[in-house]
Amino acid sequence: MHWQARLTKYWAYLSMGLVTAIILFLFGYVFYRGADTISWEFLTQAPSGAVLGEEGGIWPAIVGSICFTATAIVLGSIPAIATALYMVFYCKNRRIKGLIRMVVQCISGIPSIVLGLFAYSFLVRDLAWGRCILSSGVALAIMILPFIEVRAEKTFHELPPQMVQSSYALGCSRWYTVWNIILPACKGELVSGIILGGCYAMGATAPMIFTGAVAYASVPKSLMEPAMALPMHLYLLLAQGTTSMDTAYGTAFVMMALILLSNLLATIYARRSQKKWKVS
Amino acid sequence: MESIMTLDRVGASYDGKPALEDISMEIFPHSITAIIGPSGCGKSTLLRCMNGLLKEESGAAVSGNILLKGQDIVKMEPEEVRRRVGLVFQTPSPFPFSIYKNMTYALRYYGVKDKKELDRQVKEKLQMAGLYDEVAQELDKSAHKLSGGQQQRLCIARALTVEPEILLLDEPCSALDVKSSSVIEKMLTQLKEKYTIVIVTHNIAQARRISDHVAFLFGGKLIEFAPAKQIFSQPKEEETKAFLEGIYG
């Protein structure tokens, strides 16, 4: 073999090994350090004690995180998928397409703390929504919108064009085709993109620091209440220094487990529905 | 004989690059018109003009007039044009549903909900496409489990469910083996009793076997349009002659 080819091969192997090792080590370390803290109480009780996280658990933060994520998913994925549909099946003007693509790229380039600032000044203060799940949800939704849009657009592009055109050729409207062919055929990929977007939102702290996540709250009852969130909780525990390191690792454990599980579910779901819809 | 569709100086372009120029021809009812010509001569583009599907593609533009029973298709609703002028693609493209659901897809769109009527239509159209006997027991089977030839006949049957006046076929047999092709050819000659058929093919022998009229396209231009007998026995143009003799293709 040519030495360049050999070098490339070793380089690829080395990089693959390195990446895998880093990921395994990172997850292993967090799970190892956090495992001792994990108990039924830790998962199901509210934090208590003189210093935050000294005693008790993280239940409100788990529920809070799920609420933030769900709000972001609902608010973010609907416009994201609609945009992708428009880009692929409706818009024929290349300039408009280019403009939309640029806007989407710009959104994905906004630093998340700036989204937090925007949501704080516009939603929390100007619109007087106050610090609540909805305010943070909007900021997170804007953050994950490009993420979902790009994946949805790619999925729509990969659909065999003849399948869509066959529907048009029967005289069926675009709307009917979207609902009966395009969305069902892309369901797996879309759901997996949405879940991955959700994971991204679940791990983000900056957009919710000033807009809805708080140091302590009970389990939220409506979207107009502030709530605890896992990444925010982790941040606060770390900020307190060594006293709450164990709970910090426990929190990280739970957060990573949730994200890992969601990723796994997304992959399995996408693969299963792909098999069902496989086009010969 | 009065034509069902008239093409009057039809032209088409992609991104300003002309693909078809000045095509004028007529499609006669209850006949098979074959469009032949070498690859890239604009056969498929012409077919897509006829049902307005070309306009869906970005960068494509169509000029000239296409009249369906005297009515300009540009002035009609695009869905209406496509319902009346069906199109079957080169590669079989069944929807990833069961056979039954493929057949009822468009009927449901047009508001047919009655189960008995749906069943009747499915049976009738599958019979027309010569597929019913092969799949009668397994209408719930995924359409993708059928063989290539069966899939293509399903697509033709599906196109018939909306009762088109003209059925356009874009090289329907090019992805199929000889036996499947001959089944489809036989079916098409039966279908012309009820429908009007326009078929794009680069298989000269196939055009000779089934067509009543032939249009020969070359370099985006219509070189010759004549009854099949005449074009195969005494082509008028040199290019036609050369193509039929297999000099290029």
C-alpha cells in the first residue's frame, strides 16, 4: 500500500479510537462518580437542607427539565418542519430559498446566552410573562429550530421524488400529499430529529438562567410558573464548591442518562420506521 | 378523426436552456401514440408538459399552447389537468402502503368513502391492468413486496382509478424484463379501447408492436409525426431513417 494511504488509514483508526475513548471515559467517569448518590430518594424527593442540594433529591428538577424540553419541542418543531416543507415542496424561487436558508443559519449562529437575554428582556419584562417555563421554552425553541429544520429538510430531500410526483400525477393536492405520503414516510427521521433537538434543549443552561429556571421550586403546575431544571441545578451545585460535589455528579448522571436514553429511543424508532417505509 | 389533445408550438426550458422547441402535434383518442428518439432528446420533458407536471420543477418553463379537448391546460386548475391526464413513471413507484391502499389513495382524495364502491373500483382497475388474479388474495400485502413488473402494473392500475382521459407512460418497461414488458404491452393494447395512451419509449420494436401514431423527437425538435405504419415503412426524414436503422440511439 502507498504510504499516504497507509497514513490516512492509521490516522482514521487513531481518531476513531481517541473519540470513542474520550466518550467512554467521560460517560464512565460521570456515572462512576454519580452512581453512589443515585437512590430512590434522590430521584423522587425535592432538595432540602441548609445548603442547596445537601440533602434531598432532584425530582422537581427532573420534572422541570422535561417541561422545558417539551415546551421547546412543541414550539420549535412545528415551525421547523413547516419551514422545511415549504423549502422542499412549495418554494420554487431560488432567491427566497437562499434567504430562508441564510436566516436559519443565522439563528443557529446566535449564542444561546443572547437568546436568554432576548427572552428575558422581551418576554419576561416587556410582555410581562414573568420568569416561567413558557419564556424559557420560547428561547429554547428558537435555539433548536434550525437544528430540526436542517434535519427535516434533508429527510424530505432524500424522499424518492417519483413517490411524491406520483401523488401529484393522480391530481392530488400538495396538502394531501404532505399529510398522506410525505409526513408518514419521513415520520421516523422527523421524530428522531425532534428528540435529538429535545436533548440539545435539555442540556442547555444559558437560555433559561434569566427566563424560567430557578434555584428552588416545587414541581411546576403550569407553563406560567418558573421551575427547576437539571443543567441549572448542576450549575448552582458546582458554583457552591466542594460541599455539593456528590449531588452535582448525581445530577449529571441523571441528565446524561436521560439524554442517552432519548438518543437511543430516537435511533431505534428511526430505524424501525425506516424499515417499514423502505422504498425498493 | 378529431384529436383529444393538441400541442401548438410547445417549447420547454430548464433554467433558460431550451429542452424542447416548437412542438406541434395531435393526440388522437383511443389510440396509442409512441414518442421515440435517442436519450436526452426531450421525450420525458414533452410528456411532463402534457400534464403540467413540468411546472412543478424549479427552473422549468413551458411555452406554447396545449389544448385538452379544446381547453387550454394553463387556464385549468393544475390538479384537474393531472387528474384528466394521468402519468406513470419509468421506475415503478408504488406508495409504501398495501396494494389496496395504493389503489384507494386517490379515490379517497376525491371523496369516495363507501367501502363497496372502493372495493369495486379496486377490483375493476386491477383487472384492467391484468393484476387482479395475481394479487386478489393478498390485497393487504405491502406493494413493495410485488415484483417489478407487478409494481408497474399496480402503478398503471392506480393511475386508472381517477379515470383519466389520457394516460401518459414514461418508458414504463425500461426497468422490466422481456416477459413483464410483453404483459404490459398486451395490457396497453386492451386499454386503448377505453383510454387514450401516450407512451415514451426508446425501444423501437416496442413502438412498432403497439403504437398507432409515432412522434420522432431529436435534439428537442419534432422531426416527424405520422401514423405508425407510414413512419416504419417510409420515413420521410433522413434523421428518422437513420434512427430507425439504429445509427444512433
